[in-house]
Amino acid sequence: DIQMTQSPSSLSASVGDRVTITCRASQDISNYLAWFQQKPGKAPRSLIYAASSLQSGVPSKFSGSGSGTDFTLTISSLQPEDFATYYCQQYYVYPPTFGQGTKVDIK
Amino acid sequence: EVQMVESGGGLVQPGGSLRLSCAGSGFTFSDYWMAWVRQAPGKGLEWVATIMQDGGEKHYVDSVKGRFTMSRDNAKNSLYLQMNSLRAEDTAVYYCARNIFEGVTADWGQGTLVTVSS
């Protein structure tokens, strides 16, 4: 199975900060990479697919980049509603696998 | 509005069975791959299974192969997960998900909790 490793596991940031989360795959996955946001007690929300394509309705403050094994999710200006846990996922091969998550909380 | 509503979760003893259902609305159910994803308490997300539009192709995570069966009834806009020989490690919230392409999850249900305990 392909292992997905996110860094950092957690970070503290302030409203208005630019935040970047990194995801590394254990092998080349081309651009078959998605990002999700999850708030406590809620279902995940799909943000990005194909490494950089925004899902319908997702604001442009979220952006993704990368290909091969290294990927990033950037939130351009952190807002109170963005404090959550973020997951990456590869869907290049079965089984699809998730990173362990990055918790973004308030500094 | 795309919506998926899961049901069927609950408390079951180890070795028991449970059938989860997911009712889809707001989209043409038969046009989409569908998936189940679970999340153990306090843990991360784990993909469980995926099914093709007509049910002809299915994929499962190794840990549930031979115990779980995913199916769908497009006439009823419904997705199912039959879970047999349940183990404590199957305890999780199970989410139904709509894939806009194979492997690409766009929408999620609210989840249903399955607890396997004696």
C-alpha cells in the first residue's frame, strides 16, 4: 500500500496567516491526490482533487500543488472557519490511502 | 442539493452482523461511483470499499475482504454495506461518499456509528 505522510501533524496559526501543509507519498502517484477538511464531530469536506483542482463551491483561498511524491495545501489567509483537521489522500492505486491528518488550531 | 443519509449503525457483539444503508438524493445516483469510508474514534480516515456505477466492479480494503459486501440498488438510489464477522477494530463512524470520478470523493454523508463490543 502507498503510505501518505503529512507534516506537520499539528500547527498553531493566527487569523490572517498563510498556512502550508505538506503531504508526501511513498511512491510516485502522479497528480492523483486529494485534500479534505474535517471539523470535530462533522463529516469530512472535499476541498481539492487532482492535486490542484478545487471541488465545486470551495473558496479560492484554498490551493493545492505538487506532483509525483510531494504535495502542498495552502490556505492563503486563515479565517476562523478554517480551523480544522486536514487530510490528504492518494487515489492512484487501490487501496486509496489517507495521510494521518494535520490539525490547525488557533495560536 | 446533493445529499447522502446513512442509517443502520448501532451496537453489535463481536462476530455479529450489521447492514448499513445510504440513501442518495439530489443527483442521478446511477451515474456515480460510490464509496464507504470509516473513522475509528479519535483516529484518521480509512477507505473501506468502492463500487462502480452498475455494481459490476468493487474494491475493498484488505482488512474487510471476505467479511464486508458492498452493493447498490440504483432503482432505489441506495447503497449498502453488509458487515459480517464484526470485530472490535471495525468500531467507527462509517461515511457514505459520492465520487465524481473513480477515486475522487466529492460529497459525504453525515455518517453512522458502528460499535462492536460485548
